[in-house]
Amino acid sequence: MQFFTEDLLDNPYPHYAHWRAEAPIWQDSETGAWVLTRHDDVRAVLKDSEAYSSKAMGGDAGPLPLLADDPPRHTQLRGIVNKAFTTRMLKRIEDDVSVIASDLVDAIPEGRSIDIVQALTTPLPVAVIAQMMGIPVARGDDFKRWSDALTGTLAGASMSEREAEIGEMFAYFLSLIPERRGGQGEDLVSSVVNAEFEGQQLEDAEAVGFCMLLLIAGNETTTNLLGNLLNVLADRPDLYRSLVEHPEQIDQAIEEILRFDGPVQFLRRRLTRPATFHGQSLEVGEVVHVIMGSANRDSAVYDSADEFLLTREKNHHHTFGFGIHFCIGAPLARLEAKLALKHLLHRYPGLQRGDGDNERVASHLLRGFHHLSLRFSKSS
């Protein structure tokens, strides 16, 4: 069997269900990685950072800080940016995020078919992370293109084109280091380049890698979270109407889409000690793919697992990871999605499918939309 197949991209969930039932562990014939799909197996791997190393998470740009680091280095590096995502800091930027979301929603024309990805779900998180990093929001198109190139979701791009985009992004962040180093700025880039790790500042290349990671984490998750939720709501006018009438349910809707159709589907881990799953022995150095998107639909844990329910309680999904690698940007993504929905629901009580084509992101790792055509109206 192979994991990275075309038919998995559109709707992976029937495949996940089959694997959970018939093959709770199997080896991908293309990569040699072992695939784990059941809830308890996924959680067991994610919570044990000693036995399952994150160093398997290297990408086309090489291993990124935090994402591919293990303790104690991971713990110390995470401390560099942790303070930017605390509840207190997010409270400070909440009004700014709300203004950005409100302006974008106000620009959506009533009754016309629009691509919500271009109109809202991409520009909102790009503008917010640009502000947090102290970078001109006018470069938003560059940020999104670079981010897509790094994650492998740049539509129609060859490997050489992606590498060129990644090189451009690296050069841009590298150019920021001299002007931010030694300064008193409170932006994220300044925090990274002036931080000390084991008594020394980060090397330039590592600081750039950190900035690249923050750029991705600051926009991909929110874009895909919002797109996936609006995609579900477009087919469920009852749910959209319920959210219009009861905006206090927005938080539940966000948590349910994170479980039901999450923006991140799997993570890779490398074994540092032998392990056994369902009678299959795994050796040191082997890689496992832990499929959070499957764990989140495990009927052994969730009632009506394949249904989107606003009434769901105890929604302990794995979309943002688990344990020490829990996504640092999760609170920001939740805040952005909540404010975007709040303004959409207030301005437009009606939602329908649009006339344009919808296009899923061509990625097994990230699940979202490149294009999603919707129509909003002031009458429900």
C-alpha cells in the first residue's frame, strides 16, 4: 500500500476508517514509513518525545527549528517565542485582529460569488503575522507564495521553482537580521535574532529558519481551518443559522472543525528505541506517520465520529499535536478564526455555494483550500 496517493487528497477519511479497522499499522511501500491511524496509538507516539524523535520532520528547506528539535534544545528554543503567544499578548493584539477581520469582511460584496480564500482566509492571518513580525503587510502576496513553496502546496510549481521561492524567502529574512540585531524592537523577528541560546545568539541561518517557521505557522493553519469550516457550513444551512443566532457556539464550531476536518493531517516521528504496535515490531531509526486526521475520527473514542456536531462535548482532538510539541500558534489561529467568523455571521446571515471552482490544497500533510467559491447574503 502507498500513503501519498492522489485519491487520498480529496477525501482521506474513508481510507482512514478502513485502515483503523483492517490495518491499524502498515508500511508505506514508497517511503518505508509505518502508518498509525488509531487514536490511542497516535496519542502514545505524540506524548513520548523521548522514544519518538521529531528529527524526522525535516523538509525541503532542511530541518526547521522547534518543528524538528527534541528536548532539551526544543524547550529552550520554544521559550524564545512562547511569550508572543501567551493569553496576555494575544489580548493585546485582539483589537487589531478584529479590525483587520472586519475590514476584510466589509469588502466582501453581497450576493456575489467570491473566492473566500483570496477575500478572507488568506489575507487575515498573513496581515496579522506580518504585524507581529514587524514586516510590511504590503508583502503579503510574497509571504503566502513563500509559505506555500516551503510546505509543498504552491499550486503547479516544480521543485526548482519551489526552491527558488524558498531561496528568496531565506534571503529576505537574512536581510532583516542586521537591522534587528541589538535593537529594542518587540516584534517576533527582533525576539528571535536577539535571543540567547546557551549563552550565544542564534546563528544567522538558524534565526532565518525560525522566522520561516513562524511565517508558516502564522498563516497556513488559520487559512485552512477557516476554509474547511466554511466548506462544511456551506452545505449545512442549519448549522450556519445556529451560529448566526447563537454566536456563543463559535468556539465549539472551531474545535469541531479541528477534529472533523483539521488543517494538519499527520506528523512524522523517528524511533529512538524499539517499539511494538499490534504485533508489529519496529526498530530504532524507523519512521512512523501518526495520522491525527484519522485519530480524530476514531469511533472507539468519539460518538458519531463522522458527523460534524456543534453539541459535541470533550472534544480532545489531536490537530495541534499533543505534549511538548503542541502547536505554539494554536491560540492565535483560534483567535483569528473566532473573530473572522464573528464578523461574517454578523454581517451576512446567509451563506451558499458560489459559482466558481473549488480546489483543495494538493498536500497530504496540510488540508485546506486554494480556492473556495461562496456567496454571502444579508438575508438568511
